[in-house]
Amino acid sequence: MKFLCLPGGYCSAKCNEAFAGFDLTGAPAVGPGPFCDSLTSNGEARFFFTQGTTPVYPPPEYEGFFGPPPNFTFAEPDGPSKFNMRDFPKRDTPEATMKDALELAGQPTFSNIRLVVDRLIGILDSDEDIAGVIGYSEGAEMAASLILEEQRRHKESGREPRLKCAVLMCGWPPMDPVTGQVVLADEHFGEEIINIPTCHVIGAADPFLDASMALYNLCDPDSAELFDHGGGHVIPRTKKTVDDLTGVVRDMILSVG
């Protein structure tokens, strides 16, 4: 299966390739590689790496953390936000946490999400081999938004969805591609929103764990798998953890044919 790969905010496609286990030319990294390297070891997985188009500039204290410039993001808020991610709240439910976080951020909307999903749909339409999506952090948020857009287009125009499954790492709940607002499960009366098989890679020590769980709660519980690597807001890289995750993802791939 070929996967569309979406990096986190402030990252780039090249950074995504390198971190996933490839060098900047796309060749497999030397030595025991992390997740994508492991997934390709049987020759059955391929990847298409892309990135956001909005340039961003990491704060000086994070220089180099997100990889070499230029750095990009997918989502662009319609107005300024003074919310500091270090102040991310913790409430009784993931949805309550997200609502408080959005309130602290001034209830942002992201009208450019329409352009983002249009571009990603264009990538799917131009490469008939892509049948899955892998996203990390903001990339997982965009992946979920893309899935919603495919479902919307199927309902409204009959376009057949291309994505059969998703790997969502340290994700955030999606944005509605029409309204630009964040989608939460308790606003949809408990109905599953994302109806394809999903693997949610979470970290028990992730300060944004509630965001990942808010995304998980939007998915069909019969086909949504949780994989806890026990760490923070990171992609797992230790060999045993990566091999275990690879097994889970391969099972998911087999389940969708």
C-alpha cells in the first residue's frame, strides 16, 4: 500500500522523510530505521511525502528542533492567537479539554482548510496508488480532515473515497472542511464520524494526549486501534516499539485488502 505522509506543524516533507527513516533523497536510512523503514522491510509499503504551504518560523528556543528551514504549516488561523501550548488544559473528558483549549485560543477558525484539503485531494487523484494516509500531530489533524472531506464528497457528488485506512500519530481532532471549525465527538451525538480503519499512535506522557483521544473518539470503535508507545508527543523510534507498531499497521492494511 502507498501512503500519503503528512508532517507535523513547523516541519517539512524533507524533515518528515528523514525522521521517518529515509534520507533526504528518499533512500532507506542506514541501520535499524524507525517506523517507515520498518514498514517497508517486506517491500509492500511505499510513501508520498508532502508538507504544508504556509511558511512559519520557529521561536529561537526551538531553532533546529523541527528540522532545517524552510518550515511550513498546513492550517493557518484566520486571526491572531495568544494561546501558549504550554498552557494546554486538562479536563474530565478529551472533548472538555479541547473546548477549553479552543476558548483560551479565542475560538479560532481556519478558512484555509478548504484549500488544504483541495490540494490533498488533488494529490490523491493524481496518484491512483495512494490508498492510505499517515499523519503526525498537525499532519494527523489534516489527515482526519481529508478523510472527512472524502466522505463529504462521496455523499454530495458520488466521488469514491480513495483512503482505506489511516495511521494517526499524536493527532488532533479534525477541522470541518466547510466551516473551518474543529470537530468534536460530543457535538455529533456520539456518532462515528471517521468510518475507515484507523491506528491511533499515542503516548501516555504526551501533554496533548486529550487531543489524540478527542480524535480517537471521532472514529468507529470497531475499527479504531490504540497503540500507546508510552512516551511524549513523538514518533516512536525504539526498535521493539516500532516493530510492534509495524505489526499492528500491517494487520490493518490486510483488513482493508
